[in-house]
Amino acid sequence: MKMNIRTTVIALAGMLLLAACGDEPLKPVTVHLVGDSTMADKPDPGNNPERGWGQLLPEFFNDLVTVRNHAVNGRSTKSFIEEGKWNNVMQAVQPGDYVLIQFGHNDQKEYDPNRYSNAYSDYRRNLEQMALEVRDKGAHPVLLSSIVRRNFNDEGTLVDTHGPYPFVARTVAAGNGIPFIDLQQMTGDLLTGLGPERSAGHYLILEPGTWEMYPEGRVDNTHLNERGAREVAGMVARSVRELGLPLAGYLDREHNLTRVLVVVGGHSYDTTGFYDMLGSLGQFHFDSVSHPDAGRLLASEHIHSYDAIMFYDFITGMPLKDSAIYLNLARRGMPMLFLHHAICTFQAWDGYGELVGGKYTVEGFGNDPSELSGYRHDLDLTISVLDKQHPVTRDMEDFTIHDEGYSNLWIRDGAEPLLVTDHPNCSDTVGWVNRFDQSDVVYLIFGHDNQAYANGSFRQLLENALNWLTEPSRK
């Protein structure tokens, strides 16, 4: 469903890394991982397809971070403590270190007295003991809920297998002022979005004869392959940033970028040229999803791991029921940037124009021919900047662009025009900002093909718009 595309990283001036909270140089730090097999390092990675997410976590941090993975297959809070493994961890922990603790998969196994920990008594007490001992040593505990098992019912609905354990972990964290990362929720949203078939690509689902270690194949819906482990490690890294932990200052530059989801589908375009353009922008990481898969992701909690959504889709027949997804995004304040033909999407929903700030009405939809919009290819548009103080257009000069133009657009009264043209075959207003519910929205008419993608003013507008939409003060 989701693919990584090119990103551009602006290099730091000099070799000195500065802390996120000040101008002091970052000092080396150790991150300790404590948990079960879903986190643990796996041996012989060249021949073994299984990975714990902790095995991939170092990829997300810079060289000042040492990740020590103490997680062990099959352990619960009870067995990890009783076997002396927790004592070994505490001997290694130093003031200022971070300790990420994830248990639950094995604590729930009532049939095994060596591992079973009642969620509301032993499990809760063990987690609290671990976290407070870390804090007492001057280190930083972080609690995590377990990743979900890939357990879908016959209707394709993901079924919970963890019972009260994630809730208890969250409760322990909240009651003691400890940061909490809800991997149960995030991985559940990911699998729900992918669905039963595509989610198999993240777990240890192997065809016979594909791995020498598993000649007969394997169906393991608990443990991850490399792709799945990297996805979960990324969730942890992003959560570190979203929680505002000082550890976020150590994230590798690529993984400390502003995250933007690009929604496409319904219109052919030069993918290489388009993503090269996005890659030329500032410190952004772009992921892309196409319809119809986009709907599941936009409706999931996982969407809120993104800082903004860029719509470059063209689905005139979008089902009216999907309007609830967009209304929910706006209600929760998701910043949105709509480009070019995205204004044509969702013809059946009148409220779409209120959201975007304007609407293109396709032929056959309006009863009055005068209400219909039109388009012309290969126009040389002269663009005037109305407001050179607004962050989207600040200090920009008037410019020209060779692009497609749309005529007879409906523009919402509350939308604030930023860019206009006097071309007779194009609507006067070609760029605006809009406020809908809790969301800030930008629309830019540009983006038909490579001539637009290569236009420096268009690229500057995109970068300005994304910077404005995602600045912390707007969230």
C-alpha cells in the first residue's frame, strides 16, 4: 500500500550535531531494549528471514546512539525477571540511558506457569517495578504495548488477541508519568489498512522452497520479516519524535524529516518527474498511496503518523460514503495540500468544495451549462502574487508557468486567494488557502506534467505550503 520515494536531506553545516532543545552538542547515549521475540535480534540474518523490530531500530538513529538489544525469545515479564535477565540489564544501564520495555505476548499464556502473569496483578506490578528501577537509576523508561498478531476473521476483520495487556501497560505508564508507545494500536491500524492478503508481506509467511532454513515454508502470524520489522522500528522512531523525547535529537536526519503522505490515483502522470520534483524540496519524507488502498489508510489511526497529506488524485466517482473519512481528517486538524486535478475529485459530494476551498464541476454533473468547468492544455500562464506576506507566497515574485488551466471554478467565499492569472482560458484564482473545521488547506492549480514539475516557482510554492501547513505552531 505504501512505498517510500526519494527524499532530499539538507546537510548540516559542519560536523557538529546540536541538541533539539538547545545549542549543546549531543553526547553519546545508549538505548536498551527489553522484551520478547518480536523485539529480539535474530541470528544468521543472511539465511534467516525472521527479524525482531529491535534489530532494525539502529537504522533510525545517528552514530551517537548505541542500541543494546536485551530482548529474548519467549520471555514474559515474569520469566525475564526470575531468570536474572532484568538484573543484568540494570547492571548495564547508566544515568541518561533509555530503556524501552515491551512485554505481553508471553505474559498472557495461562498454560505456562513459568511465564504467565495476570494482567491486573503480576504483569502490572512487574512493568511498574522495571520502569521505576530504571528511573531511580537516572535513566529514562519508555513502555510499549505489544505488536498485534496477524489474526483476521472470515470477514477480513483484524481480531484482537492481547486482551487487557496493552491497556494495563498504558495505565502503568500514565500512572507514573512514563512515555508510552502504543504499538498495539499502530500495528493494528497498519494491518487493517493492508488487509488480510497484503499484511502477509510483513510477517513470516514463507512459501515452500524459498528459504533453506524453512524448506517446507512457514506460516507465522506473530513474528516479523525484515520489511515488517523495519516498519515497526519506524513507528517507534516516529513515536520518539512525536512524544518530544530528547532522544529525538539523535534520530537520523532522514527519519527526523517532516512526513507527508501523497495520495494518487485516477490519472496518469510522469511518476519519475513528479517524485523527482518532490525529492528536490526541503526536509520532507514522502510516502505514496494510490486509490483504492488510500481509503483504508486515510481512515486508520496510522494516518496521524503523518504531518500532512498531499492530494494529487483524480477520482471523480469517489463514493459519497468516503466523505466521512475526509470530514474526520478535518475534524482532527490534518493539514492538507491539494494539487492540480485533485480539485476534480469527489463530484458527488458538495461538501468537497467547502473542504478544498473550490471545486471543478465536470460535464454532465451540473444542470446549468454555465455552471460547468472546463480545461485547456498547454497554456502559458502569467501568475500574479496577491499576498507577498503570507507564508505560502512570502517574498515570491510574479512568474510564468506552462501548464493546464481550469476555467469556471467555483471558489468558496471563505477561501483566501493568493495567486491569480488573467489568462482568458483559466479561472482568475489559481491558488488559495482555506480553513475547514480544524484543518488548514492549500490548493494550487499547477502540476500537469514535467514542464510544471520543473518550474522553480511551483517548487517554491510547494515547499512554502508544506512548511506553513506543518509548522509546529499550527498543530
